Amino acid sequence: MIVSNSTNKVISLHKMLLLLIALCITVYCSFIGLNNLISDSILSRLLQGCLFVLIGFSGGLFIAAYGLNILRNKQVPPPNVWAVEKSKITSGSKAVLIGKFLIFVGLFKLFASSCILYFVINMYLLST
């Protein structure tokens, strides 16, 4: 079965790619702007590390929540979420496996971000 307007919010591949490029440019400019705002100081590096960790935390939470939504509905993509047009709907045990994998990836990303936060704090705050 293919994604339809009745079950999902459908977005074209072209619009999705433009949104992804805009997001990448925004994140890149925030790193560059932060680097130029506070030049080569401990505070600048600490803020860059915290921004990196914040992006990791939010990405991990989003991936894990999407995996939980897949497990609840036993369907990829779940109903009432944005989906790329002409993508196939997967359901049943394969969808449950994908949901569990996404939960694992999200939790791993949260764990990795917390480790990075620990190292950033140790490197910049406790070393001075």
C-alpha cells in the first residue's frame, strides 16, 4: 500500500529536501555565528559543546518517540505523521522490528549525547 492523503500528511520529495537543506544551513550558521561571537575562549567552546549535545538530545528523543509511535500503531509510517509521497506502508512484524530498532537508536543517541556532555564539562570546567 502507498501513503495517501487520508491516512498521512503527504509531502513531496522536493519540498522535503529543501526543508532538510534549510535545517542544515541553520545549524551550520549557528555554529559559525557562535564561534565568531565569542572568539576562541573557553566559554565559546563550552557553548558549542552544549549546542552539539542539545542537538543530540533532541534528535535522540525524536527518534525514540517515532519508534514508540510505530510500535503503538504497528505501521511505518504511522498514521497522521508527515510522509514522503509514493512511499510504501509497512505493517505487522516488520514494522514492529523497525520501531524497536528506532527506539534503540534513539536511546543510544541520548546516551552518546550524555557522554559528550560529561566530557565537555570535564574538559572545560574542571580543567581550569
